[in-house]
Amino acid sequence: MNTQHKVIDVDVHNDLKSPKQLVPFLPEPWKSAVASSGIGMPGHGYRSPIGVMRKDCLPPSGGPAASDPDYLVQDLIEPNHMEYAILTGNMMNISTMHDPDYAAAIASAYNDHIIADWLPKHPSFRGSITIAPQDPQLAAREIDRLAGHPGMVQVLMGSAQRAPLGQRQFHPIYEMAERHGLPLAIHPGGEGAGSTPPPSPAGYPTRYLEWHTCLSLNYMGHLISLICEGVFEKYPNLKFVMLEGGIAWLPHVMWRLDKNYKGLRSSVPWLKRMPSEYIRDHCLFSTQPIEEPDNPKDLISIFDMIDAENFLMFSSDYPHWDNDMPTEILKRLRPEARDKIFYQNAKTLYKL
């Protein structure tokens, strides 16, 4: 890779070597419970026939892929000349836990683990304040507790939710994120676990292939909700990041929202601009999983339709089986567009 192209990776899934790493950061009664029987984290309910993690990312020291900070630097950061890596972890499934107090305790312990055991390991590492949105007041309190830490650069929660994310019960989270100038990101986690609505409007898919393909449908629902519920009018400085949800569906949503708004604007009188304008001003998206049409020009056409170079950020999704490397994608972009997507947009958003 040409080293003149700087890279910031906005979705790196570091992992725990063991759930017991959280024990020192947990209060009772959860400290003893996790020490004896683990977290009890719900999955998404679908079995991948090839597994989720790349087998070649297993650290020589042992443990799951991306659980060794030193090996992650050696395997991902240094070979790809990454200036920063935004750690997103593997705790998004806490959004589907039934006990809001336990979910909030796990989120808080995990955040303290990231600060103590990951951020000091390499200057490229930046963390995410993982929250459990089941109790928005507890989530807001967690944001307020850690927002002053210079290494924690965004708020993060799973996209599997009991309701569309624009609805008012979530607004205390957005108020606190905006107050502290932190972007708020969602990432797939827990869809299909059974404790949230189906990941598809048609119901629960049968297999991992279907679930994985349907992820973008969930993102459409949340994005439309955020716009129509007036979140960005109420919180005009809030930035919202959609990780690992794809990008090719966005022109359809922007056009359809604008079209329907012209006839139905009386139902959302708080909106003062076209819906697509809020998306362009407040929402950012990650590249992985980038759509890869047979003709690369088709993807460039989609980018041009939505001015994607101004709100798209590179993500590897390391160490998942379908991850992308910066040397392998978007090779035909103009150098200026490539610099924005691979570096500048994230640098600006996260104030790096």
C-alpha cells in the first residue's frame, strides 16, 4: 500500500480473552455471577457455517481472534499504516438482555476494561463508550461518566432494539451524547435473538445467510425513524454513525423519504428541511460491507448519487470472515475522495 494514503479504521472488533476479564470491574452481585458462570450473552440466534472470526487472526498467545492487543497491532495496524483504530468490541448484544441493571453493569465494566487494558497498549487505539439502551437514563449516566476520557471517542450500542431508535424513550441518550460532543454509533448485534423484533419486516429468517443479508433492512428502519421523529431538529449537533449496514440502499431511502415528505409533511410538522438533508448533515456510514457490483463503475454511480465521499468512512470489520482491507477496496476512487473516506471524515468526526 502507498504510505501516502493515511488510514483510520472505524470498526475493529477487539475481543475478551475470557469473560472473567470483566470481573475486576463489576460490583456485586454480578461480580460473583460472571466469575462463576460467564456473562450469559445472548447471540443473534443464527449459526454461521464458516464461523464469524477469521482463523488466521488467532493470536499466537492463545485466546479468541483480536483478543491480544499486541498481535492486533502486528496483524492489522502496522501492515495497513493505520493512524487510528476505533475499537468497537463484541458487546453490542447487551442491547437484547432482559435485565437492564445487569446489562448496564456489563457495559460499564466493559468500558473500564477497554480503558485499563486496551487504550494504553498502542497510540492508535481509541475506544467506544458501549451502552445498554434498555434504561436510557442509566445509559446517559454511563456516557456522562466517561465522556471526559480523551481515548473514548464515541457512544456505541447494538442495532437490535425493541423500538425504532428515533422514538422518544431513547432521547436522553442523544441529549447526553450531544452535550459532550460525542457521535453515537450503532452496530449489528443481537438481531434475531428473540428478545427484540425480527430483523426482517417479513419475520425471523431461517438461516445465517438470510439474516446477514437482511441487516440493511434494520438500518433503514432506524434511519427513517431518526429523521421522521425529528431527532436532528431536537439535537442539531448530534452525529449518528451506522456501522456495518451497507451503503447501496441509501439512495432509495433518501429519494423515497423526500418524495413522501412532499405529500405527508403535515404528519411531521417539526421537520424544517427535506429528509435527505438531515441524512447528509448528521449521518455517517462505514464502508464494510461495501457492495461490490461486477462493474465497479456502478458503485461509483451510487456514490455520486448521494455524495458518499462526504459521509462514508473506512472500516475493516477485522477480524470477521467478510472483513475488508484498505488495499483491496475502492481502488478506482479519485485520490481526493479516497483521502476523505479512508482518513479525513473519521479524523474530523472523532476530533483525532
